[in-house]
Amino acid sequence: MDETIDKFIAALAESIAVGNFIKLSLGNYKGTDEQLQKITVRPVETKKGARLLFQYRGKTSDRTKNFDASEAAEEVKRHLHTGFRSGHLFTAERDHQIIVGKRSAKMTSGKPTFKTAELQTHDREKRYIVDINAPYLKALGITTDDGRIRSDQRDKWKQINKFIEILDGLYESSDLKSKPKLSITDMGSGKGYLTFAAYDHFSRKLSEPPVVAGGLPQAAVGHSGRNTTVREGVSRARGLNVTGVESRPHLVALCNEIAAACGYDGLKFIQGDIADFDTQGADILIALHACDTATDDALYKGITAKATIIVAAPCCHKEIKKQLTPPALLAGILKHPVMLERTAETITDGLRSLLLEREGYRTKMFEFVPTEHTPKNNMLVATRDRDRNTSKTAEIEEIKNQFGIEHQRLLDRLDQA
């Protein structure tokens, strides 16, 4: 049995060494860990170099960790000796399968399921702002082992790309480009799809040589103005820190494991509540689909932190709906619950926009791409670029009076600060 397992591990090590390893899976677990069910291994490229990403699938939760080539081989060998009864190694040249019994093991080999050429060419003709080969996409289940978008994740893929496109545009039109460091806080990060995407995008963006007059990278311009060779490794050397805030501990643990496995040193996830989290120092604050007044808490945190950019996608507008008393002119229209609900949403987000403008932000509201979270996808973006505008106060009070609104969470928190 040991000899067969060693032969399987040797095939794994060789495939990694020559660069034709595609993936490996271990199954049929009979060991003592009641939670462990399956292990999947994939190659990933991190900032620290090539690694093997291990995903440990459990009954109730998953774990993620990466290893270098020698460590990966030993980890697979250990698990074949301690409970996994089957292993399947996919390479570009051959597939290898091992079946482990109580006293013996059997290994078979056959034609490859995947080919390297397909991995290298698929989707290369398409241009996405998000790097389709980023390791977190595989770890989160957005892409398959051969780099394709999963059929049930296409909407999520479109959402991620649209979000990064919007965030990148806001960044480019702000003064954040000139700051030596960039700090992003995602309030209510969930499973971290957009948090990972923001980190990966800006880590790549901030490592690019800055372009100066004439379209040449800064490092290519000598003191005399003549072109010189760009030195390898020269970049803007700017710091990036991204924090995801999430109340569910199992999601925080999962996201931190994936961040570590991908080598994302400047990305961390913290368990906490939006209303209590300290956002001081945040340049960009994100709050997508924070329910009801949690959106107001996030906006308040962004405003008081003087964040340059705030991006919110509000949902579950309950606070204003409970208070709404239609003006006499609209009583006949808003007697229908569906119309009252839509009006409450419009007034809620409209008041939030006016409050941001009062606090010195330029705002824009538009429809975001459809997602599985909610069909109501208004996105509110705000860029801090002016002084506080107290003239908005009268407009806000008039709206409150017209619709019988006594309390609005963001307004109350700002006025009590």
C-alpha cells in the first residue's frame, strides 16, 4: 500500500515540477474527523509565487490553506494514510486515480480530462476589469478548475465586474490617486466577493508604474528627460489596506483563510457590527445590501470618518415605511401598499442622498446590475469634494413634514453627533 501511495505522490510532484498539474481531489473519507468530507487542490499564483490551494470541504463549513510544492505533496500523502480512500490527480498529460483499501492500494492512469491549451486560451479574447485568473475566484466558487465562469455564477461575475468598474471610475475621478496609501472598508462584507475583488483590483492597480507626460512610466524617465530602461520591480510602492466587516464568525473565518491562502497580506476580515465598528482612516467605505437602518449606520460611519468615497446599495427600507403618512394630494395613490412601499424606498434613499450632500458630498443614484440579493438595486455613490452645505437642511425638513416622518436614522445620528 505504501509503495502505491508513494507512486501516486511521485506523479503529483512530477506534474507540479514540470508545470502540467491541473487539480487533485481526495474523497471517500473514512477517518476520525467527523466534519471532513473532501479535499480539493488547485494551483494558484500569489504574490509570494506559485502555491497549491487546499480546500477542505466539511459537513457544515469549509477551510482553506495554501502550501508550496513539497508541503503539498506531504499533505496529500498524510491524508491518504489517515482516512481518504480515493484520490484523483488531473494533469495535462495523464489522469491518475488511486483507490486505498484496508491492506492494499491500486493506482490506474488514463488519458487527460483537461488540456493545458484550453486553460491558456479560454476567455482570453474577452476583456474584463476583474482578473478572471485571480485565485480568490476559484476559492469562492466563481470559476471552475479550468478557469471558466460557473454557469450558476454568471450573474455574480457580472455584478463583481460592474462593481469594480464603478469603484475604479470613482477612484480615478477623485484625489485619492495622489495619496501615499489607500484604505478601504467594506461594511457587511458577507462571503467577501466584492471585498476580495476590490483588494485584488487595487493591489494590481497600485503596483503599476505611474504614467507621466508622453505616456511613459515614471521609472522610464531619467533626470534629463531621456528614456531609460524601466527597472524590474519599480512601482508606486503604495500601501493598500482593505477590511471586511461581518457579524457572522464562520464567514469571517472562511474569508481570512482564503485571504491568507491567496497571499493577500493587506486584506483582513473582522467580526463586528456596522453600528459599532471604528472606520476612522477609511478612504473608501462600501455598504452593499446592509438591511434597513444598517445602511444609515454605514453611511454615518463613512461621513464621520471623512471617507472620500462612499458606495451603498440600500435594501429593506422599513423605517420610513412605518411612519409614512401620505399628503392629502397623494392619499388616493398611496392607499395601495405596493405604491406606498415604493414611495417609502424613494423617500428613504432621497433623504440619504440629501444628507450626504449636506455633509459635503457630491452624490449620484442609479440602478445597479440585478443580483440574487434583491431585485431593487439602486446604488448610491458619494464623493467628498466640497464644504458642508447647511442649505439642504430646510429641504430635508420640508420632506419630513410633508410625509409625517419623525425619525430617520442617518439624520438622527448626524444631529446627535
